[in-house]
Amino acid sequence: MRLRQFGSSSDLLPFRIFCSSTGKANTFGFLLIMRNDGEEVPLSQRQFNQEDTMATEKTLNDLFLDTLKDIYYAEKQILKALPKMARGASSPELAAAFKKHRDETEGQVDRLQQIFEILDKPARGKTCDAILGIIEEGKEVLEEYNGSMALDAGLTAAAQAVEHYEIARYGTLKSWAMTLGMEEVAALLDQTLQEEINTDRILTELGERNANTQAA
């Protein structure tokens, strides 16, 4: 067997074998890489780290998909929460707005599924702690202000917190889709974004006209 000396630099990446009888790891040499000219050279720890980082580096495409999963999960949670908010609202107008937006949300979920299909990815959600926290605050309003004149004002505010989260998410996703050249995806996201903006406007009008006045 031919042995070669590569120096004693501590930066070189050692090749070790663990000995079960002694419980010690012995160094037998250094990991090698082969250059284009066929020469084998030792691989340094720095080179190893750089190559590992390059192999796992995340891209805007990855971020887009992660955020898409995030809002998909969020919409599914919102679908569960809206009927409870509609039942809890004192104002028929506010209850009707919640019911209408539930129907819209079903369509928004369908659009997200279309986007997953376009991207050739499974429609799968990713737990969104932000939306869970916002929905939990809405549940607290329902419990703590039940029967109060301030209930509808609280529910309106909770619903708008959801809308503002969705507007931020869909606006960002649309921008990224356009940057990535996904024109069809961007158009689908914009449809939902406009619905969210309109729902937020309706809630603002209901709050200013009814809920906030009654609560004062």
C-alpha cells in the first residue's frame, strides 16, 4: 500500500475509524477529492463546509412553496373558525359577512390547490403558528364578551386581524410569483388578494357604522 504525506495542517478533514474494543477513534488519514487532472488532494474542513452549504442552499422557489403551504394551512383553519364567528355575532349584517366570506374562503382553497397542481406539488399545509394565535384571540373574544355590547366590535377586530394577515401573505406570494415568472400563479393569487382587500373594507364599514358605535 502506498502512503503519502499531506502535512499536518489541522484544517484538513481527517478520516477516522471507531474501534469498539478500545472505545477510541483512530485517525487513518484524510478524506481525498480527485481533481480534473486525476490528482488526489486532501479535502479541508473549510471546503467540506462550503460544499455542504451549497448543496443545501435554499432558494426563492423554496421560500415560495413554504409560504404557500403556510397560507394553505391558514385557510383551512379559517374555514373552521368562520361559522363559529357567524353564530356568535349579534348583528345579522356581521353574521352575513362572516358566512359570505366562508364561501369565498372555500374558493380560495380551491385556487391554492390549482396552484399546487401547476407547480406539480402535493397540496399540503404547513403549521402556521401566526394564524393559530390570531384565531385563538377571536375565540377569547367570543368567550369573554358573550352577551356584551362590545362583542361585535371585538369579533370585527378579530376578523380584520385575520384579513390583514392574509393580505400580507397573498401580496407577498403574488410579488414572488411575478419575480419567478409564474404569471398564471400570480393571477390566481391576485384574485384572492382582491377578495381579502374587499372583505377588509366591508368589515371596516360594518365596524364604523354599527359595531363600534354600539360598543361605545
